[in-house]
Amino acid sequence: MSDPSDGDVDDIAENLRGLVVSNLFEEPPPKEDCPICMLPMPFASGVGRVSTTYYPCCGKLVCDGCILAAEDEIIEGRMKDLCPFCRTPIPRNNEEIVRQFEKRMELNDAYAFYKLGCGYKFELWGEQDYERAFQLWERAVELGCKIAHHSIAYAYKNGQGVEEDFLKSIAHAEYAATGGHEGARLNLGMIDKHIGKMDRAMKHFKLAARSGMDVALKEVGEGYKAGHVTKDEYASTLRAYKDASDEMKSEQRTRAEIN
């Protein structure tokens, strides 16, 4: 299926979107804390300049600041090459990594299914396998991983491992957005902006910005200049953006960003 025309998208916006997910514009769930430094982490790695890594040995998502601190310990000889949380030795090859994922999957760890699927998409385990990735994301969703909806949305949009379907792509993006994924929220806003649905677009941008996403804040600023956002709305969004960004900051994370 080719990309829909502007008219087709407009019909979808009027007749479908917002009906798939009834709570589309509710505040996102609280961010998960890094299990080591206990500071909030973004749902989409990289938002707020904070990246995260999933460790299949213990099933923990760890922020880049804590990973850098562990690397410092390794370099200075105070720690071996171990998982920064559970201190399990880091696998030596892809086969060992995949085996760790499979053990987590036996425990129905939704995030393990999701991240293993991402590995197949980005050729981390050898050959690229979109179909296998899609299957794993579907299972992750079944187990409650709303973030996996974001990857499924892209798969349907681009026909990767599944037939293109713009309607399903939008639906999964909405589910990911309500799960807190800042990137999914931004993408929905961009689609609405493209078709001239500025009120809806600004709602998406404000929610993403309030989670600490600088690109979304810029869109809110442009909306304010164009008269789509009031002065009070822009000011409150800016304050929320700063609060979210400050909550995620630390000296270690800043060092990791620079490195």
C-alpha cells in the first residue's frame, strides 16, 4: 500500500483517529526510574539527552550515566566487565546475548521480547529479519509493553515484516503515545500538523514537550508564534519541560552525553 494522499489522511483524521484510543490526550504514565541512580528515564531512549540500555541478564533498563560510571570502575580496575546492576559477566558474543534474552522471555518479560525484536530489525544478531522482529513486538504488546506499539507502527507504515497499513500504523502509534512514548507522540503531532489539524497537533506537541522532549517544545514555540498556542499554555509547557528535564539530569548523565 502506498502512502495515502492528503485527502485520504484527512478522512482518517476525521473518522478514525482518536476513536481507536479513547484516552489519547491524557497525561502519560510516570517515567520509570533507573534501578541504580533512581532518576527518571525517558520512554524513548535519547529524549532529554538520556539514553538507556536493556540488560537481558537481569531484565533491567539502565541509564547511560550509570553505564558510564560502571565503565569508569572497569577502566580503573575496580570492577570486571559486568552488568552494572546485577554484576553478571557481559556476554562474549551474540549467541550468548540471545540466550540471555530467551531466558528472560521464558519468564514472559515483555521488554525482552521488544528489545530482541529491535535487535533483529537493526541487524544486531546477524542478518536483518523484519518478520521475526514484528512477531516479537506483537508478543511484547500482548504482555503489556506499550512501547512496542511504536515499533509496530513503523512496521505498518513502511511495510517492514508486514503489509503496509496506514490505519493500523496510526492506531499503534496512538497506543504507544498513551504508554508515554515521546517519539510516537511527536509523530502523531507531525501528521496532524501536515494535514492542518493544528489544535490536535499542539495537544500532542505539548504532551511530548512536558515529558522533556526538546523537539516537541520547539513545535509548541512555533505554534505560539503562529497563534495556535496561548501565552499561558506556552509558559506552562515550558515550565513542565524544564521540570521534566531537570528531574532526568545528573552529573553522570551529562558526562555520558558529552562522551
